[in-house]
Amino acid sequence: MKNVAIAMTIALLSSSAVYAQEAPQLTRVQVIAEYKAAIAAGQLPNSGELYSGSSPEAVSTKTRDEVRAEVRLAQQRGEIVSGEQYPRFETNAAAPAVSRAQVRAELAAYLKANPHPVGEVTL
């Protein structure tokens, strides 16, 4: 039994060597030529990028003068600030529905109708 196991192991190892094929060895010149062809075809990712997918080049839809005019307008409006400041956006606050006196009167009426305990509640 022991001899059969050894024979099987030798047969398996020797048969795998028959099917193994060596990869063709490329010369340095061939590798450089393939590399340059891949660069020209855009098949290599940008160096230093973690994401391997390529992103399309951004195409401007506005002229340089239009962009400069927008920047000047935004600066006049106060939308562009310097440093770490956040831009101030004015909000149109809605007018209160009731006055402060009315709110106080409603609170007094509620407290009169629904007395609540002060301090700790004991059961």
C-alpha cells in the first residue's frame, strides 16, 4: 500500500511537468515597446491614482471671459470669501404667526388648565 501511494505521487508530479509550458521570454526592447504602445492607446491608469478606471477629460462649455465675469459677480454678491470663512447666505425669515405676548398668554392659559408638578414626582 505504501509503495502504491509513493508511485501515485511520483506519477502525478511527473505528469504535471509534461503539461507545464514556459512563457515566452520578452526582451527589454519588446517590453519597452509594449509599454509605449499601451501609453499611446490610453490603456494605463494615471500614475498616483488609486482608482484604476479612467475618467473622461473635462470639456469647458464657457469661455474664459464668461467665467471671469461670473467670478466678479459672485465676489460682488459676497458669495466668494477668502480663508476658511463660510459664505453668508441671507435667508428670508418668515414673519412670526403670533406675537410674543400672545405666546405668553397661551402658555399661561395652558398652565392654568394643566397644572404640572414641580420637582420630583412621587407615586
